[in-house]
Amino acid sequence: MPSLQAHRTGPLARLWFALSALLALAGLGLWAWHHPLDRVAATAVAALAVMGFLARPSAWLIVLPALWPVIDLAPLTGWIHFTESDALVLAVVAGVGLREALAPPLPVRAAPAFRLSPVALLVAVLWLVSYGVSAWRTPIPLPPFDAALFAGYKTPLNGLRLLKAPLLLILLLPCLHAAGRARGAAALSRLTLGMTLGLLAASLVAVWERDAFPGLSNFSADYRTTGLFWEMHVGGAALDAWLALSFPFALAAFLRTRALRWRLLLLAVLAVAGYAILTTFSRGLYAAVAVSLVLLLIAGRSVVATAPPPDTAARPLPGGPWLAGALLIGAATLMFTGGGYRGLAALLGFSLLVFLAGDLGRRLPRSQQATAIVAGLALGGLSLASSALDKGPYLAFGALCIAGLAACLLAFRQGTAGPATLAALMLTTASGIAAAGVGRYWGEGAGEAGIWAATAAGLLVLALQLALPRPLWHRAGDGLAHALLVLGAAAALASGATSYYMGERFSTVSQDLEGRMAHWQEGADLVRTPADLWLGLGLGRYPEAYFWSGPLAANAGSWELPDENGNRFARIGAARYVLGFGELFRVSQRVAADTTGPFHYRLKLRAPERSSLHLEICRKHLLYTQTCAIVSIKADSAEWTEVQGTMEAGGLTAGPGVDTRPSVLSLATSGRAPVDVDELQLIDSAGRALVRNGDFQAGVDRWFFSSDRHHLPWHAKSLFLHVWVEQGVLGMVMLGLMLLAAAGRVGLGRARTHPFAAPVLAGMAGFVVVGVFDSLLDMPRMTLMLLLTAWLALCLNPAALKETPGRP
């Protein structure tokens, strides 16, 4: 145990922290002063955050990842270049920097959690050089400042937007090492807690979104969840990347802890996250989670908290839990197909009893095991007669299941074989037959073969557990939380994999891959000169290059904020492809959620040739419109023309209850010519003025754009292709070196035995697998988290103390 000591900050380090804190405070001040929602509130929140991190400098390890997926407000503010997540990083840098520069160091009894190595430093420098070269090839706008540069991704400011991630990382890393010195391995426990809370936050928003729009149990609607990742307004996989990155941290914490209360809490987090993962309907995310799980189990034996079995206990059969889990998942799928959610719930209850009673039943002699099973089959057969009564099968199964659980608990408390053990095995067998009765009752005879096959699979698992010389599993009481995790996974896979939309997604894999490869070729064709090949087009230039040089028929439209003699207005560019309602390029603004029609509008229009403006108010989260009021306004004059009229309420009428879904006002052009819009006003049925910044004099404030279903023009749709196009071969090599060095150190190198090596490796791998089919690094929020995770892998200190046992 290291002696009590203070890790002192040297004068150069103090100078760095002081300068970085001052720089961060200046950036925060600019952000708060210009915030489009409320300057006073933004200033107050920023000040409180800085003071909080000044008082508790290592708290950011929890706060930053916990808030990371939910903090940005771009759909409300219209800001995409400098967001609330950036302000959060600056608040961390300011608070921690002031503490390190001014306050004395704290004495600790721990080795530092992170140790800087020459390899980590070299990899970081090379990656930053690649970013710097790519940024140098991007034209940087000089004064005079023009607010129009903030409209969209085709302006030179997009390069600075992407450069933001490595610059913020440079400011954040000293704060990470300061926390590692001050807290030792406890810093990693805090970071794990933060990642787990971040996973929960993102998942809860996804659950709300599913509930508000397609419905929690609607797995057939063509609706892709986005959460609060505004970066998905033109497609992308930000939510997928975050779930893939953070899920292994929560799962590793679940496997590592032995305290029941923490297991149950983490199990609840994993259940919510599992639903969020399932309902993304992202094949890339499913592959990423599968890869992460394999890596976590292979590389992370040290993360699994297991108590050595008693000497008298037989070792489980190798692969036994996998066999039982596979049979259970197959049974759940068969049951759900014929017996619906109620049959599935009954099968899961039966499976839980199999897990408990299968361990207990091995204490009984063979003759008593056979007696209990035969009696259970007879009792289950009698329960099938309950189908003659209304809800009878549900009542019969409920009674058998509750009695079986009670018998299992009593047998566990007694600790030896006896009547309670015999009863538990009998009631478990009977509940299997009763579960089939629930499925038959709900399905009214449909899918009966599958229902009985599902019950047979569950009984087979029970029989194998009892009959084999070595059990499939052992210590059922200690592994209850793990069993619940498996049951939850089985339920999710059964209900999701059999849905119409899931089937459609997997039936079009080959066709979608052909389309993706064609798009990759279009992206690769943007690289035309030797300089572009080796150094890239320049940071952030993919959308602009695709707009000017990509396929003419694929362009999605645009918006600009021109200025004529001091008057700023919006110009909505026409798309070049065949439009449908879902493919419109929309410039939007959040309005009062409870707004109802009819609506009265007034605005000025101008178009160089005949076109039309599409004006709508819809219940909408980010991408998909529901329940709209719509009007189409002709624009056929090259001179400014004032237009006013009434838009009928459509579906936005007052009714019973309160509709809490967000409401969004959107502008689009459904013609071929661009339309200029100015001085927009809109009043709802309650007399409220809905539009802010309708004259666009405040630039992009409050205005946000989206392309709901046409996403290819905005992304290379591959992390590696995106880096190659924008940063060239140099960037690809540097990215590969960084990922290989990080993965090698935690997978094969000195840090592989570290308790946190496995989730770091699994999280990185999941992120990269998602990135095979999506760009990801064109989203600074995601880039920063990947770089931070890679740095963790490069700097984990195997000598750091392990976390307190029993805590996540």
C-alpha cells in the first residue's frame, strides 16, 4: 500500500492549468452571452458548473459522461457549431484548472490511475499532426465575421467545428490525469459510474421517444430512434455509437459487483439499455454489441465477480450456460410467435423457476426427481382444463408460478433436500405445461406447435441440468441477477427479432450493402489529386465536396442566410432529386408543444422562377413527422411579395388529454427553384405568436435544419472512408496507429490484466464496428469520446489500486 503522500503540481503544470482555465472561462463567457434561449440562465448554469468542479474537481468523471448524450439543445437553439456539450467541457477545464492552479494538492493513498507513456504521447502527437494538416487544407474565413457561415455544413466553419474535438481533448486530458493522481483507481470507478449513467440517460430518452411516437411495443413501424443526438438530423449513427461505447462499461460493472443491491440497479439499467439498443433497428449496432460481448467475456475474465464453489460442488459443464441460454432464446422466439407477449411472459416465469429448481433438484435422488417430474406433468395437464374459464389459464399459471417461487425460496433457506425441494421441482414442471396453456389461450390455437416446442425446450434444459453428471450451471441463488439478465435478453430478442420491421431490415441486407458500396465509391471519387490522396480534401469538406462534385440527382437541398443591404433573410435551396413528403429538406423551429389550429401566417417571399413554399406544423421529435397542419404557398415573383393566409388545423386540434409531444414549425421548398423567405409570422388559435427570429436578423438562432430520410449527401457512411477523404492516407495511417496501439495495450499488452481494460477495449471495438457503416467522426461529440477512450487505453496504470469490492 503506497504511503500517504501529496502528488504536487509543478510550476509549469500550474501555469498550464491557469492559462487553460482562463481560456475556458473566456469561451464560456462568449457562449453564455450569445446564447439564443436565455443569457441569464446560461450564465448562471455555467457559473454553477465551474464552481461545482472547483469544489469537487473529480466529480466531472461522473457528470460529463452522464450528461454527454442529453445536454445539447441544438434543435432549440439552432447552434450546431458550438453546443452545450462543448460548454460542459469548458466548465470542467475552468473549474479543475482553477483548483489545480490555486489550491494545494490533496494527499491520497493510491497509485495514479493513469500513467503517461511515450507511446501514448507519440500516438497523440501524430494524430494531432494529421488533424492539423487537414485543418490547414480547409479555407478558414477571416473577418469581417458573417453569421451566414453558421448555416449548415457546407461553409468553411465546418472544418473548425470538427477541429473542436481534438482541441477540447487537449484541454481535458490534464484534468483526467489530475483526477487519476488525486483519486487513484477510484477515478476509474467514477468514470464507470458516469458512463453507466450516460447509458441510462440516453436509453430513457429513447424509451420516451418510442412511447411518444410509434409506441413502446410497436416494433413494426418504420421509425428509427434518435434520442437527444441532434447530429442525426441528417442521418448518422450517433445514438448507436454512444450505446455501443457505453454499454460494455455498465455490463462490466454488473459482472464485477457482488453486492445484490448494485446488481439489481445495474440490471435495471441494462434492461432499459437493451430496449433502446433493440429499437434502434440498427444492424451495425447489433453487430457492435455482439463483438463487444465476445471481447468482454474473452478479455474480461478479471471483471467477473465469482466466488469459488465449495469443494463439494461439481464444476459446471463447459459451455453449459451458453447451451441453456441458446435453448431458452429459441424457446422464447417460438413462444412469442404463437403466444404473444402473454405467452412469452409465462415462458420467462417458467424459465426463472427452471433456473432455481434445476439447481435445487440435483440434491434429490433420481427416484425423487422422476416422481416430482411425473407429478408435475400431471398437475400441469390438469391446469389446461382452466381454459374453459375466462382468464383461467392466466390464473392457473400465476398460482403455480407463485407457489413454485415460494417453494424454491423455502428450499434455499433450508439448505438441504427435503419436501420443499421436491415441491419446487414438481411445481416448476407443472408451470411449464401451464405456460403452454397461456400461449394457447392467447393465440386461440395459432402457432400451437411452436408453443409446445418452446415448453419442451424449457423442460429439456431442466432435464439436462438434473441428469448430466456435471450441471449446466451452479449456485443459482448467487447467480439470480445474471439469470434475470439472460431472461431479459431472451425476451428482447424474441419480441424484436420476430417483428415485421426487423424482418424487413434483415431481408434487405444484400440490397442495402450494394447501395452502401455504390455510395462509398461516390465518396472515393471525390479524391482526385495526389495532394488530396495523401493529405485529404480538408477537415469538414466532405458535405461541400459532395454537393458540388457528387451525383447531381442525390443532392438534398440547402439553406443559406444571405444579406442584402443590411437585411438578412433565409434562402431555402431546392433539392435535385425526386421528392417525397419524407425527403423534404426542412428548416425548422420548435414551437409551443400544445399549439392548435387554425393558424394565421404572414411572410415575404421571393423566387427567381415559379416555385412553392411548404409550410407545416407537426408533432415531431427530430426526423419523422406525425399529426400535421400543412399549407403550400406559391412563390412566382422575383420581387419580394407579402403573403398572408390561414392554415387549417389538420390534426392539430384540441382534444381530450394533453399532447406532450414536441411541435415543430418547418419550411421547405417542393419546387426546383430556391425560395427566399423573410419576416415570417405565425399565430395559433390561442392568439400566440409562435415564431422567434422570423426575420432572420439573429442568424441561425432558433432555426434548425433536417433531412428526414435522405441522408447520403451528408456522410461518407464509413468512419474510415470519411477520414481518408478529409485527411488522406496520412489521416488513415494515424487513425489506424491510434486504434491499434490502444487496443493492443488493453487487449494484449501490459494493461490487459487491468480490471477496466476489458470494458475500454469492448467499448472501442463497438464504436469502430458501428463506424464501419457510418462516419461518426464528423460528429465532434462522438469524436471526443472515442479519443478519450483511446487515451484511457493507452494510459491505464496496472499498478493502480483496485476499486472497492461490491461497488459498481
